[in-house]
Amino acid sequence: MGRGATDTKSRILEAAANLFSIHGYAATTMEDILTASGITKGAFYYYFKSKEALCLAVLEEAAGQYQRFIESITENVEPKNRLRTFFKELAVRNAS
């Protein structure tokens, strides 16, 4: 997959994540996703089999981001400070 393809897929994932968080999964239409990501229906189906598959990819991406964040908290930090850092970051992510 070339850089343009990666950028397109990322745009779709980002647009869907934003729309799902604002309107919810059920209230977000395919047309909303296509418009927000600036792609055609054909381009969407090149990357994702369905809206459901897109939702799973959005969830997997979010889970991966949290996992990478958790792994980034060094073991040399006192456990209570790691926990404090985790909850501060969680609050920031949830606010956005």
C-alpha cells in the first residue's frame, strides 16, 4: 500500500472516529463518512467491507493507541505516578 493509500485509509478512520464520537455509530451514515473523509463510495469499499468493518477498525486503532500509551509509561516510575499519569492522559483523551 503506497503513501496515498495509507493517507486515504487514515482519513477514513479519523473521520469515522470523529463522527462516531459526536453522533454515535447508529446516527452516523455512510454519506456522512464519505463527505467527512472526502472520498467516493468505491474508495471506501476498497479499504473496508462495510460500516461495521470500519467501526471495528476504529476500535482496534483506539485500543492500539491506548496500548502504546500504557507501554510508554516507564517501569522506572513509581506505580502511583504511573497510575496518575495514566488517568491524566485518559481524561485528556476522553475530553477530546
